[in-house]
Amino acid sequence: MTGLWRQVLTALNSDQPHAQHDRERLLALGAAELAHARRTSEAPVTVKDVQRIALAEFSLLLDDAQARSALAQRRRG
């Protein structure tokens, strides 16, 4: 997962241009990973969890499809 966080930080902090789609995909995946790491029960992580974390941590508004895709990608590993 270290590689993911390196990519997330690069997308957030780099002055190099990133394709908007790639940036959003990386940040959504980071939000999905944080949602899994922060869950406090056995209940599955939801799309709303990912959206809430993306907004709070990355100031990124994700739609349902983006959040769902990030969750699916995170589950596939």
C-alpha cells in the first residue's frame, strides 16, 4: 500500500500536471483505503463512507460511481 500513498501524495502536492481523471481515481482509491482502515465494526464500508472521507481529507466530491469503483478496485487488491 506504500505505493498507493506515494501516488496519492504526489497527486495532492505535485506542481506537475496530472490528468484530472487520474488524480480523482487515485484520491478515490485513497479514500476507499482510509475508509477500510478506519472502520470500527464488521459492517462493510459503504459508498457514502468513501465519499465522506474523500471530501473531508482531499476536498474531493465523488459521485456514487467513482466511490463504488474505488471500493471495487480496493477489494480486488
